[in-house]
Amino acid sequence: MVALNMTVDSQTGERAVRFDIDALVIAGWAGRNREAMEHHIAELEALGIARPKATPTFYRVSPSRLNSDPVVQATGENSSGEAELVLIAADGDLFVGLGSDHTDRKVEAYGVTVSKQMCDKPVADRVWPFSEVADHWDSLILRSYVIEDGERVLYQEGSVDGLLDPRDLIKRYTGTDTLADGTAMFCGTLPAIGGVRSFTTFEAEVEDPKLSRTISFRYDTAILEDVG
């Protein structure tokens, strides 16, 4: 179990909350738009990563990988992040936040499930009540940026209408309409602009244009030497 200290940012104000997470699920290949998903699959195939046997695929990861640290550590120079919305179930309620499915791409080429366990999964320290975005979910916009050659470069951008609705993901994963308390679920990602690649600085944001608010975060990756 891991404890995440976060701020719930709702239309009625802010409050501090502690989420005790004992299950972490990464929903992979979660595209609603088949064309966009095929594009992402092709990106990863170019890196030697096999096509999934089923879509979506739900990967279980140790919840200890979740954190809101400004710096994470990764072995070697083959890892990278990707922006994803994150559902958190607690006390019979559901919240939505933002995270990065940081993944070792070298390991991913021979075992996606193993690669999901190799790296920390950074998350923003702010969430919204899911009930406040449920009726306009598809209008939410995901973006990410990376630093390359000293320049801030747009890495991902698009509305989440290309991804499966989170209620659909929950039903496919649990067979019910409910996500168990203490569960965090990453909800899928968007294609990378210019292709999937490695970097050491990653920024992500989700914009709610209807309610004029944004959740964002940034982290750096400290590279640990791969000594074989």
C-alpha cells in the first residue's frame, strides 16, 4: 500500500485528502479510435514491441511505484513518460487526476508487463471529483512536453475522446460499474508527436475547457548507470 497526499480541487473549494492505494492498474491499448490506436501500436512496433493480444490490456503494477516526487530514478537511458488520466477510487467515490506511465522502452521490447513494473509512475498532487467532469469527459484535453536540446517541445496533445470512456474501462476490468476503493487506474495515452523516444524532463497537463481549470505537473529523471 502507498499513501498519496493530494488536494481535491472541486467547484466548492479545495480540501486535503490522503488516498491509501493498494492496487494499481495500467490500462494499455485503451484507444476508442481504432486508427489512432493502430498509430500508437505502430510506434511501439518500430521499437520492437509486439502487438497486444487483446485491447484493452490491464497490467497490474505495484502501488509502491506511485509518487509525486519531482525527480524519479531510472536505470539506463531508455525510459520515457506518457501523459494519462488517472482514476482513484476512495470511500465510495471516484476522482480523476493526472499521471505518467513512465516505462523502460528497452525492457518493453521483450516484455510489456515487466516494463510496467520497472519504473516509477509519477502523478500530480491534485485531483478533481469525477462527477464534475463525467458529463463532458470527452472535451478534456491531454498535453505533454519534453525538453530536447534545451527547448520545450510539445510531445502529446489531443482530447480524450480518442480513448475509451473510463466507465467503459471500469466495466471491462471489473465486470461491474464500480472500481474498488484503494484502486488507481491509468486510463491510456495519446500518440507521441514525432514518435516515442527517451528524455529526462517531462511535463503533463489536463485541461478542462468547460470549467476553465487545469491540472499539471513536471518531473525529471535521474539516470542510474546500467553496469550490465
